[in-house]
Amino acid sequence: MIKFMKKELDKVAKFLLDIELTGVENIHRMRVVNQLKKQHEEMVSEEIELLKAHAEVDTNGELVRTEAGGFQLKDQNAAIEFRTQQEKLLNEQFVMADSNLNQALETLEHVVMNLDKKLSNE
């Protein structure tokens, strides 16, 4: 079992993909990365639903964009509420506890713990 903050899922997947692996280690990595990507996509979808509840939508139900490329929130209160809800969503934990991934997680733990590469603070 391993826990991740939802806002970190994409970064963790990218980090794992940057490690040069072959064979079973690569297969195990891809099992974990695929789970991370699936959960990240679900979180993005949930974030869009939050946005739709607090932003202007057109007659087709599509979000209205601002000139700067963002989304037009309904008003200041909607903006505050959206950011509060978004923060709660992004700070939720995702627990990878699928027993079918135990071996893959153990493999990746070994790989990461023995990684001969300088890591940044990201």
C-alpha cells in the first residue's frame, strides 16, 4: 500500500516514466503508472465538474473562457468557493492498495531506493 496526494499523481507518474527500466521492472512500473494516470484523469474530471458548478457555461453547457484563457467564474463568491473546493479535492489522498499491485509496488520501491540519480525537490 502506498499513499499519494491527488495533486501529485501526474508528477509521480512522470517521475517513474523518466527512470530507465527494462523487463519485469518496466512492466511493474507501467502497471503502477497506469493506475496513477487513471486516478489523475478521474481527478481532472471531478475538477471540471467543480468548475462547471462555479463558472459561466454557454447554451451548450461548455465552460466560458476569459480572454486570458481561463474560465469565467460566476462571481467573487463563486471564485472563492471553487478554490476552496478545488484545494480540498487536490489535497485528498489516493491510496494504492490493490493487492494485485503489491509485487509491482515492491519492485518500484526497490528501484527508487537504489536509484543512482540526483533528485530535485519537486
